[in-house]
Amino acid sequence: MIALTQTAIAFGRIDQHLRHHPLLPAILFRERLEASRACAAVDGHLIDPWRLAAELEGLRVVPLGSDVFERGSSVDAAHAAFAQYQWLVKPDEAQRNAIESALGWLSEHSKASGPLLGAATAFHAWVETGHARAPMRAALIRHWRRTDILHFPLPLVGARAFIADAPWEPSEWIPCFLNCLYDEMTAVENRTRKLERSWRHARMQSGAQRSTSRADKVIDILAAYPLISATRLSDELGLSLKAAYIYLERFLSDGLIVEVTHRTARRLFALKELEPLREIVRPPKRPLPGRKRGRPKKSESQETTPPEEDVDIRPPGPVPTFAPINYEELERAIENAERIIRRYRAD
């Protein structure tokens, strides 16, 4: 089977590449987001992985949509993706029990067919009997490690094998599932190469020339931990908090890293590769320059209102001019009325 052969080769290649990779924590962080997004998308919940990352980090995100229905859809998508992330990364006790049951199912089918073909056969039979897909997806991550196919918890789950128009006959679905695994590994390799380029560029431009410089180490920590604070950086490298901020501010000014949180009290930094995450995070509300604390007085609010905001609602156009009013006709009419009144009084 061609699909089985190319998928097995891809597993070996990616395991060799990432097994001792210095950026493995960052790669796993990115791929867990992508896997959660893909699993939610199969069920019709579309979400940007960076938006999911911001939600997981507890950051305030820019709201989506112009009305309550569109915003409600984005909330539902975030909830669905978060549920998938929990299954894959941090399952609770009930979820762990379901995952163990799926692992037993995988082990039973792998005895005769091998770890790859057995996993595909077990997944199809699992769903065919009415079980949910989420426990089996989480079980696959553990299955790859138990069978020594992978030596790290990379979330390869074949999510697109369950799209609406996918075939369901075992003879067609099993090759489809293996091809989906292969496509996921190809995407992982592409994203990893992009992250490696960003990391190498930052290291070359960090300016670490003296033997005592810690600039390269700072870049390495920023690459290994997708989002990091100055406090975490100082703890990891044994630097003072002031020294950590000096490095970070210098790298910010050089354009090597980005500050995801827009200079809030909880400042988080990342390599330029995570710049899309900054666009998702909502900037904090800041007072106007010169404003004091508290509610402004009415007079202050009127004084600080820009003159261009006092908009005239009348349509623009030339001001009409009027001819001067002639009062002679009115005066003659008044005199005539007074004569008639005097005559009637005399009678």
C-alpha cells in the first residue's frame, strides 16, 4: 500500500528531525494549536490558531463580527477548539479514562496489523461502533510514543479524514486516513523550517560579540518558549530583571522580537514568527495624555473636545443672500387702517 509506505517514511523522517530539536517546546506549542483548530474545523467551528493561543494564555482578544450572532459564532468556535485542546493536551480525569479505553482498543488492533495500519483500522472500528472521535485522537498521540514511532507527543491525528465528503468504506477510508497523517507531517515540517529561519536570523542579528554576552541565550529561550515574560527569562538564565528587560528592549528596537501584549502590565515577548498573535490581542485602554485619574469634569470634557468633532449637520453650500425688505407698502397700509378707524370713531 503506497499510503502506508510514504506515511511510515514520513514518521521516521520527522522523528529524526525533531527528536533532539532545540525548538521542540515551541514546535509542540504551535502544532497543538493547529491540531485543535483542525479538529474543530471538521465539526464546522472555524477559528484562527492565534486566536486560540490568545484565549489559552488568558489575553484579551479583538472581538470578531459586527453583531451578536457573528460574535456568538466566534465564541462557539473558541469553545469547541478549546475542548479539542483539552482532550489533546490536558485531559481531566473522565477524559483520561476514555483515552485509556481507546488505547486498549488501539493495542488490540495493532497486534496483527502493526502500529500504523492497526491505528487506522482501530480508529475506523471505534467510530463505527458509535464512540466519539476525541478520545481516539488523544490516544493516538500516546500510541505513537508507546510503539516508538515518535519519541515526543506530536499531535498527529488525521483530522481531515472526517470531513463531510470523505469516504467511509474501510478499503477507501484507511488510505485516506494515512494520507491525512502524511499531509499533517508535511505541514509540520514546513512550519518548523519557517520557525528555524526566524530563529537563525534573530541569532545572527542579536549582536552577541563578546564572550560574556548572553544575547544568543536570550534568543534561544525566546525560541524555545513561544511566549515569555522578562521574569521568566531572568529565572531561566540567572539574569537580573533589569538585565532581562535591557535585552528585550534592544531586540524590540532591532525588530527581532515582538511584544504580544502591547505594553500591558503583564508583558509577553516572542520571536517575529508569532507576530500574528499580536494582531489578535486587544490593546489595553489607556487614558488621554494629560488626563488625571477619575471621571473628568464637564468643563474639562468640553475644553478637551477637538473643534473638528463639533460637526455642523447642515449640508455644505453657499450661504443664501436676501434682498433688503421694503417697508413703504406696509407703512401706507397702516396709515390707511388708522384713517378708517378714526372715521368710524367720529361717527
